[in-house]
Amino acid sequence: MKKLLAVSVLALSLVGCEQAVTRKFGGSMSYDIPTGTELISITWKESNMWVLYYDPQTNSCTFKESSLYGAMEGSVVVKNCNYRGQ
């Protein structure tokens, strides 16, 4: 019974921390940016992933944090970004 409980806890924690597992041990994951935006960059800060994308409709750039379990996610919006993509 204890082994089953331990395996269940481990499985649940791995499902919630896909980013950390991908960052530390390799593998793959997916992340969807909002429709109609252009990806500029992705970077890591510890186990959190930060995504920078441009929205041509609002002429703004958004730097969004994607954290473990979605517990603390922040974002910074730069207005009048005037990004000139490739």
C-alpha cells in the first residue's frame, strides 16, 4: 500500500512539473502562444519558462512567465513595441 501511494504521488508531481523535467532532464513539451501573435524568444529562469511574443493587432510585446503548476505566473506588456520580425 505504501509503495502504491509513493508511486501515485510521484506520478502526480511529474504531471504538474513537465517544465522542470524538460529543463533538467531533457525531453519535450509544448507551449501554445496566443493566436495571431509572433514568437520572439523563449528563455528559462530556474524551472520557470519565460516567453516573449509580439501582437501586431495591439502593437505590443508580452513577456509571460509559465511556472510550475501555474502557481505564480507574471507578465510584462510593452506597449508600442514596434517589433520588426524577420
